[in-house]
Amino acid sequence: MARFELTGHDQYRIDKAREELAKASELDLSDDRAMARTIGRLEVALQQLLEMLDEDGTS
């Protein structure tokens, strides 16, 4: 059980973060540009998840 209530938007952000993580595991490590894009997407996903936690005052 979650420590706080998740909104539909929160669940969407969590699902998208999981998708980005799954895509990163399939990344061709020899493609520098793809790696840079993926790192950027993972940074955004992590930032959004942290903001979601901060909204609740848990961090």
C-alpha cells in the first residue's frame, strides 16, 4: 500500500518512468547520441517522481 494517495496523473508519471527505464535497458551502448537522449529522459522521469514525492511533503 502506498504511503499517500496517488492521483491518475501520478500513476501516469510512474508508468512513463517505468517505460523509460525499460527502454534504457535495450539501449545500444555504442550509440552516443541515443545514450545522451536516454540519460536526459531518465533525468526528467526521476525529477518528476521526486517532485511528486515533494508535493506530499514526504522528503
